[in-house]
Amino acid sequence: MSFEVPDDRKYLESHEWVDDADDTAKIGISDFAQDELGDVVFVELPSEGDDLAAGDEFGVVESIKAVSDLYSPVSGTVTAVNDALADQPELVNDDPFGEGWMVEVELAEDSGMDDLLTADEYREQIE
Amino acid sequence: MTLRKPPLRDVHAAEGATFTEFGGWDMPVEFDSIKVEHRAVRDEAGIFDVSHMGQIEVSGPDADALMQKLTTNDVSELGHGDSHYSMITDEEGTILDDTVVYRLPADHDAEFLFVPNAGHDEQMHQRWTDHRDEWDLDATVHNATDEYCMYAIQGPDAPNLVNSAAEGSVSDISKFEGRYVEFAGADCWTARTGYTGEDGFEVIVPTDSAEAVWDLFDCQPCGLGSRDTLRMEQGFLLSGQDFDADENPRNPYEAGVGWTVKLDTEFVGRDALEQASEEGVEEEFVGIKLVDRGVPRHGYDITDTDDHVIGEVTSGTMSPTLSEPIALGYVPTDSSDPGTVVRVVVRGQSKKAKIASTPFLSDDQ
């Protein structure tokens, strides 16, 4: 089975993605991760204004069969939260790189973006 | 430990199933998606490979006596082709396993077939033979688990599907009745029983016909994931999770299945259960619905509104039918009335919840 891995993102080994952006970036989980989890039924996210540190837990995603912590790929401040996931957590399954995004952050100066996996490196990891 | 495999393990893998260890067996947990499979069973039909369930045959002149003394329900009420749900208890009245007991047709070699849970077949075979010898009864106990597959075809369309697949009609088989029916030329024990709350059948198939019979059913293949969400919506017990002789010892009255205990029969654990029946129990198995957002899971604490721990979730999920978080667990009897406000501690956060009646689904769901 092949999974979508967009080239315009960077990835954590724990399967979160981040837009490869200059100032603000969206974060979500990969197609591979949503498939491994199965039907997502609940997503717990931080609030706007919260500071995230690269590599730290920032929330939880739950499927019918499993609970999984979410790790932030980058450091920054949360500027938006995808409220649609409260009522439609299945968006994470249906469109993990689009409508299933989780938070948007304003990147810190030393965001850690350069330490992340490229799309090619991430593809290699999940193959 | 080497996992036991259902005979169609490789066929399921080729269909894209993912697998999980359950009771020492390597079983399909998901073919498509738990939600899709769950919905198929509630709306149409699905087929489960439940070959991990044990198959113990009991025969001989004292088969009735042996079954009566080792199960809590009254086997003398069973005519040929009838079945019932029953408990297997120890001297203290603690549930060792729950099972369906079938009295087979008169022309069959064995008098009874009963179905222990996954991984319990050897233990129950041993229990039956040890007690037979101790009580000097003339009965043969045969562990046939590896000789058969077991399929559950469940859902509102299941009767039509089973009728179409069978060589002969099964429509006149009533709930908890069974008979031998040919499928793909194989003689299969076919009973109107199941574990989803839907109409449907369980078909016990000789292993050499496993694939031919599986292929007769053109409906959604389902794994243990949806089997679990379906049974939770009904409030049905899962052995090893909602009760466990070692880790969560419970008697049938606590577990809400006191109706399977017939105190006018003699069986192992009867005296202890008579006492429990007279004195009442301190804790009861209840349904719980979360009011706050979150997903309750096995092992989470249940507290009162003052945050005192009063119990533990034994099973929990997000109900695919209701889209609501539901749980099962034991609480003190003075907190067990439906509507009682309690709390469930979900990953360190106390969430408001209410005791709920089971089944969680009403008839029109």
C-alpha cells in the first residue's frame, strides 16, 4: 500500500507533518499515521496562544482502537486550532494533509524546521 | 509463544486484513475500517471469522450430569437443537468463563457442544475431564477446537444471506436454536446465536471446508475491532476484560448475568452463589455514558463527584452508532442507578459521566 507524502512538507519520525513555511505553519499527522490509527474519533488540541516546543507533546489523537500522543515538529506559538475536528474528527482520516490539519503556529526564530525529515527521508522511513 | 492461527489466516491477509493477538490467537482485527464494518452489521450484514472460540464436545451416558454440574444454567431445559448462555464458575462462585451450551440433535454422536472463549479450550477440557474422573461419570470430553472454524454472520440481512448459502432453508431456526445444515457440501452446525445484538447465525464448519464456506457469503468481512464495538453497544461481557478469574474476579450477580444461575440445580459454586443471591452484591456491572468529550478505555478510574475512586472502566469506546463515548464497568450498588452522575478519569482529566441503561442502543438503532 502506498501512502501520500507531499513534497511541500517536513516530517517528524513520529508521523506529524508541518508546512515548510517561513513564518506560520500548519501541523497535522501523515496519511500513513491516520491509516495505522484507523477511525479517528477524538482529537485533543492546545489553545490559541499556547507555546509549543519542538519534540514536545501538544495533544492527543484517539481512534476507536488506540490513543496516540501528538508531538510538535517545530517550536512556535499556536495562532489557530482546527475547531472542525471537535465535531468531525474523521477529517483526519479523510484528508490528513488538508482539512484534517490540527494547529497553525507562528514559528519561533529557532523553530527546529531544519532538523526535520524531508519528504524523501520520510518516505524511506515508512516503506 | 507461537500464536494459533485460524485456518483462513492467509486468506484474510490477502483480503487486506490487519491482525492482533487475542487469547493466544492471531486474529483479524480489521478488514476495512471498524466504523465501516460496524455500520455494515447494524444496517445490512457482516461475517466474522471467530475460529478462536473453543469447541468442546461432551458425549456419553453421563454427559447431562457433567454439563449440569459444571455450568450454572439448567441443561435439563434444553431440548435437542436448543442452546442457552451459561456461566462456568468455581467453588467461590467466581466466573471462570461464559459460554453458549448447545444440546446437539439426537442422531449426533455428541450430546453437547459448548463454546469457551479464546484460549480457554484447553483449560475447560481439562476442567471437564478432571471433574468427570473425580465424580466417576461415564462421559467423553473432546476438544474439537482445531477441527472446526466458526463464522458469525450477523445483521438484518443475515437470515437471507445464510438462506441463500445453505443447501436448505434456515428461516425456521428460532433464536438460540440450531441444526446441522449443508454449506458447500459440508455438514455445519448452524445456530441462531451471536454477539452483536443483531439477528444472525453462527456456523461451525469442518476445517477442510473453511474457505469454500467463507466464500459463500457475499457481505462485509469484519474483524475483532468491530465485534468489540458492537458487543459494547449491547452491554455484552467480554471474558478476560469485563471479568477475569485472576485479575477481576466477579460472580454472575455482579456481572449482571444472574439470570443464567439456576439455584435449583447442583453445580460447582452453587452454594456460594446462593449466599450471594440472598445477601446481595456490593458492586454491579453498569453502562456509562460520558457527558464531556473524551474516550473512556479499559482501566480508567470511575470516581464519584467528590473525586473518590469508586470503580474502574472495564470496556470503553466511542460508539460508532451513537457517536457518543460509552463504557462498561463496576460501581457500588448505591451508585448504579441509571442517571447517577459519576466521573471518568480520562488521561488524568476528570470527565463528567452518567450511569446508563444497557443495551445503549434502542430497538430502532
